[in-house]
Amino acid sequence: MENSSRPNRTAGPTADRTTPNDPVADHADPTTRFGEIDAPPADTLVNPAHRPAAGRRRALRVALGVAAVASAAGLAAVLLTWAPAEPEPSRPLSDAEAQRLAAVRVTNQRDVRSGLRLTLGDAGGRIDVVGWIDWSRSLAYVDVGGPGAGADRGLVQATPRLLLARPDPAAVPAPAPPPLVPPADGWRVRDPSTRALRPALDLLFALAAPRPEPAGALPAGEGRWLGRAEAGGQPVDVLQAPLPDTTGRRDTAGPGTAAPGPTWPGPLPSLPAAPRPSAAARALDGPARWWVDRDARLHRLEGRLPGGVPVSLELHRTNRPTLWPAAALGGRPGLPRALTGPEEDRLARLPARLRAEGGAAVTLTAPVAPGVTPRGTGWVSWTARAAYLAVGDPDAPDGRTLRRYDPAGVWAAANTRNPVAGPPPLPPPRDAWQRHPPGADDVDALLAAALQAGEAAVPPTSARRIRGDRVADRTVDVVEVAARPGLLRYWIDRDGLLRRLELRTRLGTYAQLDLVPGPTPALPPVAAPAR
């Protein structure tokens, strides 16, 4: 009897291969079993004792069928009536959103630095920029690439007033983050008014301010809330508004600030560093879209530069290393402080130490104007109180000139013996010299300061230590002094010898004179030209 109640598992292909009381198996194929609900299973005909179980199975099948039909009907109704929710329509900015937007530039200033990716233009004229912006020091350091980069391809360091470029026409089109320590050579001052990159740099500097926007900087009705998005893994609001007009605000000065004035008279071009209007007043053409988080931090900006050039900016706020300016912008930052006792002693003894050494071979690098970086080699003699150099811009068509400094004045002559490069000819020519106005340019001021360093000590009260550094494999203290020709920096090694002298030029760059103390050739006086 026990065996007669079990299904026949050894029957042919048509035998039931499911467990009788398995509800899953019972409704595994509802399309075929829905028509068999009124017919009892074959095993219940063999054993009437199983009819109550069969009734339960039929009830289960009916319930499952009803549920399946109801689910299908509901799904069909949903598919026919569901549509994506419409985004919230744009609206005027709320007071809180307007305050956040007004605080964006102050937040940038307080955050000090940020990584950036900038795109200018589109299609074949696109320029891609990758690097960093330091709002606290008004310094941008980027690598420029893209199909439309042209002569701007390479490294760029910029301030609100200066643009230094290190062109690299052979660089790959896609830019990469610049090296943290900038290359020591190859930098030249560019004329900012002729570069397509300058408006984008003006925009970067215009995105920071030391204090909130004044009342009325964003006129009522000009700002709108466009929607919500995500940036940097956090929610942001997309706002549309122009850059606040701060034309009346005093322009903040960065490392490149300079007073107007000529920097190189004569055949070399001279471009005065005229005061610039506020960059914020002309950085954008019309309103822009701002991606701003709840803490008033900007993550993205899209708009158009003057002239209608599209621009998009992405800020990467976790990528914020300390930037190292090129030597022409003053070199790496330090922690200025007062001189210690040993440092004061070395500075006071510097003139006697230089006179005891006699003289030094010198190398000059002076970025004094856009496109003009005179370089020179020669000698300085503190015992003869004279200097003799061949100076010129390698890219200037007029070649190099000879410069002679002595107590009688400053003299200049054409370098007919070696017009291309190299040290000045020896012995120095006795004639063909023309008197040069003293202090007419930054090169004269730098050489005069080098000769003065061997005559009179610098008062320690006017000096401060900027940082420690290394030059010519020697550890030096960089001491900054406010002097008559301009801001001077003395690089003094631990033996008390001057290894480099820097002058802040009227353009805002730093001209360098590197010195290698040692014997110098005889420098006879110049024969005064006949009247």
C-alpha cells in the first residue's frame, strides 16, 4: 500500500517527474497547467485518500493564476502610463543661493590653491590647459596643449601682469600636469596682449577676491537656479549668473606687479608695464554656469570669453601642491624672517670679503621686457671697481654690445669681434666707446649694485632672510634688501661670498647675476671719446 501511493518514476517519457506536494513544481509551467485545473492528477485516482491534498493543490493553482493575471495587468498599466519625471524648471536665485554665489571668490582665496583643467574653443582650434592656480600668490602654472595651442604649446607661468612661457613645439598634443620643480632655463616673457591664452588666465585670477562682493555686484534678476548635479562625489547646484563687476575695486597685485617705466632703451623693444584694469570686469562675455556646492566652493564653470570663445573650467580641489615659481618670478617661496647673528655678521663683512677675493666671472640673465631677455658674460673686479661684459639678446637682430662700468661712468660699444656669443674680447678695446646714461636700464642698475656690494655694507635693519637655497653646489642664504635701485637679493654662502645677485626689475621680473669668485683679467680704463 505504501508503494502504491508513490508516483511511478520508472514510467516512460510521459511520466510525471515532479514531486506531488511541490508547489513550485506545480506552477512551474502555468501556461500548460491553467487548462488542467479541473482534471485531478492521475495519482489521486489510484489512491482516493489523497483527494484532500489534490484540493489544496487546485486552490493554490487558482490563487497563483489570479495573482499572475493581476500582476500582468498592473505591469501593463504601469508601462502604458509611466514617464520620466520632469526636471525642476529654472527659477530666480533664492537669497541663500545668491549669498553662496557671492562667497565663491572669497572661498577660492581662502582655499589658497587648486588643480585645474581648462578648455578653450572647440574642434580644431581647441586649447587644453592642465595645471594649478595659486590664488593667494596670484600665480598660475600650467601645461598648454591641444590642436589649437600653436606657439603657446609648452609650459606657462603667469601672474595678473606677466606671462612667462617655455615653448615646446615638439610636445605631444595632450597636456599633462607640469613638473612641480620648473625647468631652470628656456623661460621668456611673452607679450600678454598678443596671446590667446591671456583671457583664460585673467578668468582664473578673477575667480578669487579677499572679501565678499559688494552690494549690487549681482543685479537683481540676473541670476538663475538651473538644477542639481554632482561634482567630486557631492551634490552641487548649477547656477547661471555673470561674473560680478568689480571695476571699482582696486586691482590686487601679484608677484608680477611693477611700476610703469622703460626697461630697455635703444634698439631693443621697450614695453612699459601699464596699469591693467580689473580682470573681473572683462573676464567673461555674458553670464556663465557655475557648479557650486553647499560650502560655496566652485567645481566647474562654463561660459564665453571676450570675443565669444567658449571656455570650460574644472577645479580639482584635492590636487593643490605648493607652486614653485620660475627664477624670473622670484623662485620658490620661503618663510621670510629677521636675520640671525651669524647671518648679520656675514652680511656686514661682505664688502671686505669681496675685495679680498678680488673679482669674479659673471653670467647675466635679465628678462626685462616681453620677448627680450638680455644675457651676458664677463667679469667684475672689486679691486679695480670695474665691470666688463658682452650683453645682448640671442634673438635680437642687432647682436651683442660691450658694456664697461668704472668710476668714470657707463660705456657701450659694438661687439665687432664676437657679435654672436661668448665673453667680451680681451684686451678690451681702447676706443669706439660711447657714454651710456647711468641707470638707464635694469642691466645697468644690477651691475652698479654688484660693484657697490664691494664698497659699502648693507644695514642689517633693512634686510631679511627670504629662504635657504643652493647655487653652484653651495648652500646659501637668500637675503632681501630694499635698496635704491630696487629690491635686491643677495645669495651669500657660508664662507661669506656672494654667489648670486638679483634685482627686481621695473617689469616685475627678477634679473640674475651669477658670480664665480676668482682671478679676473686686467680691465684698463676706457679712453674718453673726443668731443
